[in-house]
Amino acid sequence: MKIRTLRALLAGILPIVALAAPVNAAATPSQRATGAASAAVPLADTWQGPLSTRGRYIVDADGNRFKLKSANWHGAQGSWTGSGDINDPANHNAREKSDQMPLGLDRTSIAKILADFHTLGVNSFRLPFSNEMLHDQRPVSDAAVAANPQLRGKTPLQVFDAVIAASTAEGFAVVLNNHTNTSRFCCALDGNERWNTSQSTAQWETDWLFMAERYKDNKRVVGADLYNEVRRTVTDDANWGWGDSHDWYAASQHVADRILTEANPDLLIVVEGINWQGIPLDGFSHGRPTLEPARTLSNTLVASNKVVYSAHFYGYTGPNHTGATGPGETHDWRYRELSRDDLFATLNRQAFYVAADTGQHYTAPVWISEFGIGADDTNSQSRAWFGNFVDYLIANDTDFAYWPAVGFAGQNPWNLLDYDTAGHRSGILDGGDWRAADWQRLITAPGKTGPVPATDTWDMLDLDHSDQVESLRVRALPDWDSGARKGVCPDGQRLIGVSHKDGRGLCTDAGGAGLAATPVPLTVVHDERYVQQGDWAGGYTKYQCGPNQFMIGYSVRGQAVSGVLCATANRALPTTGRTVWFDRGDNRPAGNPGGEFAYGNYKGQCKTDEYVAGIAFTGAWLEGKKPDALLCRAL
């Protein structure tokens, strides 16, 4: 994020967790890769919404790669620092008083700002907002929109609407970003640490459904960035997978499925990693998990081609460094202090592996939705870091977004574009900015363009704490095993692996595209009535699908198998098969296709050209009816 002020002590002892930094730098391109316009073709004519994903790439409605080459147009999330008179610009970040609107509307027209975005070469931007802004019914002051008189008398949300309408009409893709709960600039201890720090989770979800529905008909509003830089409060950490009220994995999973099923099925769902955990003092556990937890616990949604993962990087922060100086500073390495090789290895471990590793349950596009450096930064390590980071983005063909796009001349050296009170522009487009060469390299770098072939999809199911029913057709039916925890693969996929404990599962469409009949007859199995072809797990209870059926779901009570859910295939399926035991160790195909889906537990998995026809278990002493074997049959 962007820490502008590093202040205060937690409870008189613990320094504020100041995460991320101000941002941005940019320059001057003209030719753009797919998703941006050339000098002759308007941006609006180069792509069609909505967007989705194919493996590590984002694609448009025609299946062509759309690389997010973005900037952050901030302001609507709030700029007040939290102390002093809110009407005094001196009490706003970098003295840039935003009035809960995208910055710059008091100084120049929306049309001029968008024209400058075109010159920058971006094809999209991240548009932050606060939950407080959504509910503020007070009209903005005339002075706040002096350069855009058509906005007089509108509420901040109505101004937000107008910016989106103008931007998307120009062909820009817009990703909505829930940046803060309150309209106070973040990101330390400011009441915006979690999605539910200053409001309830229920209110957060209601606001997201409102926003997703509000722009449903605008297919160039392409994404929902669910929450910005989830981090520690004074007393508690957010976590990834604990099942409590601070579980960011569960919260993002739940609201994402609600958005896609209740409000807007077209949106990309952007999930940022956890930005900080622990107490930032030497001798105490602390660090920046980022996207590392997704390697073993990834999000599977009702539309598995909608997940994009996001991370933020700044040179003055580090994998275990808050970015603070003075109070809150530890003796951990900052990113700018790492060698080029160590930096690249760290970036891969923390985030970039998600896109680099193909054929895994976590494989998805990665969007570095904040990074940058100040035009006034003379630190040699900082400048070297910036060049190295740009090199890494280029080498990995990574989607990106600078922070911030627009600001006030002479106020914040991180800005891409500055405007003075008369509307005159300065900044990275206007000479004298050392960052311009790196920006030019980045924005014009060659990368994947054109059609992206369909890829095999792998998704994991997590029944650690609750249901994970990701099939739309099953969600539309009555509860098929009331009281049990249930996992069901997304439509078009089949179950291919399960764990011995804890209810983890692995789904795929590999080798079986179009396998299911339409409409799909489903069968719930709680007994051995369909067991065929002999006893494939002697002495064990076997729940097996009927003829020409394959398993798409399962249920557990505690650790015990409760039932399986079977779908009918659109063709006759072979009945010969093999038993895969995993009660005493892993039993998975060579290469572990799909990746580690139940870390620390034994796992059984069929081959990519097989389907799961049955599951076996025993109620013998100390066994507890946990899954022990799968019946795998050839497709």
C-alpha cells in the first residue's frame, strides 16, 4: 500500500504496522500490446468485455489475451489522515484533499485526464472506493468539481458513476477496489485493516452486491478487487483458512460466490494476499504472507475462470519489513536491499509462482495492483530495485497497476500525472523524470497477445470448516446431505482426488471435457447399492456411483465419509478400474498434477485419463470412517 506517515505506538509499546507505500511513476508509450490501442485503432475497438481467465492469462469475450496495463486513480477511498480539521488540506495525505472522489476533478476535466491516460499507454485502471463513500448522501462542493461543472450537486457515488461511464466509453477497463471501510487514508492502524474492522462482514457483503449490481450492464467494469491490503489490527491478525471471523480466505470466498450468483456473473474476482501478520518488533514473529498461503489453500469459485490473485510490492518494504523507519522498523531486509537474484527468488515465492506454475489448483493470473517509486527518490538502492522490478514484470509478462495515477502538482512525487490549480499538466509525460525510461520499457514490452488456447482446469475443495459447493446446478437443488459438510466441483469438472483427513478434494476437467450429460441427472449415494465388478476394497464399506456415472462431490461428518454425489455421463463409461489406497501414504500420479491440495495429509488421486467411481472406508477401531481408497476407472 502506501504509507505516508509512520506514526504512533500500539498500546504504548507496539509500533503501528505500516504497510506499503505511496506510489507511482509513469511515462510515454504509443504502441501497445493486446488490450491497448495503437495510434490508429481506438482502445474501445481493441477488446470486448466481459473478461475471464484461461490458466495464467486474462482474456476478453473473444478469448484474446487482455493484459491489465493499469494505473490506480485514487481518491474516492478518502484522503483524510485521521487527525485535525477534515476541511483543511494540510490534514490530508500529501495535502491532496480528494473529497471522496477520484483526484483531479477540481483542476481539469475528466476528458483531459482520460486523454492523458491514453498517452500513458494504460488500458485500464483500479478505481478505489470506501464503504463510507457509498453511503454519503451529501452533495460534493462546487469547488471540488470546479473543472467539471456537470458534476455539481452530485453525491460522491454519483461522481464515481460519472467517472466510470466516461472511462469505459473511452475503452478503459475498470476494476472496482474496496480500499477502505472509512474514508480515511490507509494503511496503518486506521480502522481499515480488515474488511470488517469498522463495519460488519454482512455490511461489507451487502455493499459489494450493491456495487456489482450497479455496474452489471457495463461490461467494461471488469472486476471486483475485494479488499485492499488485509493486515493486523492492534490486537489481532487476519488469517488464511482458520474458519473464524478474521479468515480472509473464507471471507473472500463467500463474498465472491455471492457476487457471481446474486449480482454480476461477469466480474473478475480479485483476491489480494494478506499484507501483514504479526508484531513488527525484533524477536517477535512477523511478516508479509502475500500469496504464499494460496499454494496449499486456493480459492475455487462457482465460476472457476474468474479468480485473479493480486499482490503489492514497494522497495522500502520487505518480506518481513513493514516499511517503517524509526518506530516500527525491524532489522529485516527491505526489497530494495536484496540482490537482483534474491529479489527475483523472493518475488516468485511470495506471488509470481501463482501464474508461473501451470496445471496447479492455484494457477491463475497475478496482477501486481500496486507498486512504484517517487520521482524525487535519489537512493541508489531504490532506483536499482525499481529497474529490477520492471525487468521482472517484463520477463514474466505480468499484469500491473501503478499507484497513484493522478495528483496535485508539487504535492506527491509518486504521482504519474500532476495538475496544478489552472489545470496544467506535469509529471512523467513531460520530461525530466528518471522513471520515464523504465515506464516506457514496461508499457511497450512484448508479451502474449491474441487468442489464448483453453487449458485444463484444476481446483481444490476445502471442507475444513464448512461446505464448499461450487456447482451452480447443485446449489439450485435442495440440500443433498443435511448436517454434513459437502464439497462439489464446479460445473464441467469431476472429482479426481480426496484426502485421508480434513475433507480436502481435487477437481478437474482434464481429459473429460463435455463429460456430463445435459441436463445432468444427479444421484446421492449413502450405501453400497451400486457396487459392481466385484469387491474392489475387501472388508471396507464402499460408496460407488451407478453405471455410467462419475463422482462430482462428497460429504463428511467430522472426519467420516457421509455420502457421495454422482453425475450421469453423456456416454457409456468403462467399468474396468483399479483401487487406489491412500490410508498409509500418498497415492498420486507421477508429477502430482493439480498440485498439493491437502498439505500434511495422505491423498489419493486418479490419473488424468480416469474418473472416480467410488470411495471406500472402514469403521474399524481408530479408523473413524475416513476415506481410505478410491475406485479409479478409465474415461
